Amino acid sequence: MSEYYWGSFGFPTEDCELTSLNEVSAWAWTGSVGTLNIDKYQFIVGQPDPRNPEHTVSEIIRVLHSYQDQPETELHIRLSGPVGATSWEMLRPLAYETLFDATTSFQKEHPWAGSVHASE
């Protein structure tokens, strides 16, 4: 068993406002690398990841990037469970509180991963 820690994607957390959460309703990626879907999920610390029951949510951190001209917020979802070697799994620890933030972040930071399909 390993733990997924955010690291490769998203913004750094230095000089940011960090808030620990026990539960959050947020937009996150599901699907495969070629066609990523964005859906809204309820993440709860200590409960299974709603996208994959083999993983457990171990921590949720809201990161406000207040140092930016236009502050952005993202959620870091730390997961425990078996680790695979796919790029898709590296995207799993990030979630967003609005659909706009999720699709904007994806299109800006991950254009290699396929088109965005969002459920409303």
C-alpha cells in the first residue's frame, strides 16, 4: 500500500492559505487518460474515494493561491491504496469546488490528456 501525495500537478503550496477539511463536494476527474470526464463527488476523510473503492481519502486540503493576481483555489485529495503507474492516477489527487475551475485548470495544465467532458 502506498499513499498518493500531490506533487506533479497543480500549483505549489508555498505562500498559500491552507485549510484542512473533513468533507467536501468537488469536481474531479474520472475516466481514462484519452477521454477525461469531470464529475462532482463527495469526498470524506476516512471513506473510500468515490471514483475508486480501492482507495481511501486520507486528507483533504483546500489551497488558496493568494499570491496570484487572480487567486485560484484547488483541493488536494490525499489517497491511500494500491498505486499504479498511469498518468491518469497522477491527476486523481486534484479536485475543484467549481466546474469552471476544474475545466479551466485541466485545459491549461493538462492538454496532453484528451478532451474534457463535464457532467452538469
